[in-house]
Amino acid sequence: MGRNEVRAALNRAGTSPSNAELQQIIDLVSVDPNGISWQCFIDYVSSYTKFRDQEAEYAEAFRIYDVSGSGVLTRDDIKYVMQKLGLNVDIDRLMDEVDSNRDGTIDYDGMIFNCFNYPNKYKHWCV
């Protein structure tokens, strides 16, 4: 992708880099000072939320955590995935914070609410 294509794609996402910022982006991800490969561009903009389908990513994360396939996340589901990822998370504290109706599970809407409203707080399970 040439400089103009990179600029146009970033503009569509609501980002209007200056010429200097655009060159910094290109220099950051490419050895070619005139542009970047499509794969490099995809890798770079994957951090831009406007280029990502967060709803689909959260749905996939929920599916991964729902080890039991019950349609809700249980303590055991979350504990199993966290252990597989090598993360030490206080499951009881997490459930106390997120399980708003105190039924011992987290439904999809509850997870989505927390991921959209508190992404840094629940970064372990929000993609």
C-alpha cells in the first residue's frame, strides 16, 4: 500500500495523521519508506478499535470461556481457562464484581457490559 492508500484507510477510521505522523507509521512497520505491505497494515491497525469488530471478538472470547457449553460462564469455566493461560486471577473476587444477580454465573450480556465499560479492569477476559 502506498502512502495515499494508507492515509485513505486511516481517514476512513477517523484518524487524520499529518505527513510526519504518516511517515512515522510507515517507518514503524515497514522497511520500504514509500509504503507498507497489506499484512503489515493489518497488523498495525488491529489495535485501532474502529477497524475491529469488538462484538465478534467478545462473542468469541465468551465461547472460549464457556468450556461447559452452558451458555453462561461458571467459576469452573473461568478458572479452567485462566489456569490454561497461566494467569493467576482471584476468581471469587471477579465473580463478586461481575455476577450482578448473584446466581454464580456470568451471562453474555454481563460480560459484554463489563468489557465495554471496564476494559482495563477486566483485561484478562476482554479481548
